Amino acid sequence: MVIDLDLFGVYLPGLLVLAVAAFVLVHIVHRALATAGLYRLVWHPALFDVCLFVIFLGGLTALSERLLS
């Protein structure tokens, strides 16, 4: 279970924090793949980015579950 975070008195849902972290990771991977020119091998780049986001969000959620239990 993802817990809420207290940020200077404002409670943020833990899933929101994980989603922002996943977005940052996707952005970093997107820039790296675009620089390397690997996006020309991808059929649908936007769909690929959404899949990366889901994979990273799932991974971060599983990692947080493991670390918090």
C-alpha cells in the first residue's frame, strides 16, 4: 500500500509522487533514446512512451511496496 507523504504540511498521495518520478524517468530515457537515434526503430513513439511510463510506474510502486513493508 502506497502511503501519503507530508510535504511541508501538504499531504500528497504516494501514487502522485511515484507518477511524477516515473514521468521524470521516462523523460530521461526518451532523451537518451532520441539522442541515440533508436526511436526510428519504434513503430509508434508516443505509445512506446506511454508503455515506458506504465512500466516505470509499476516498477516504482513495487519497489516502494517492498521498501515500506
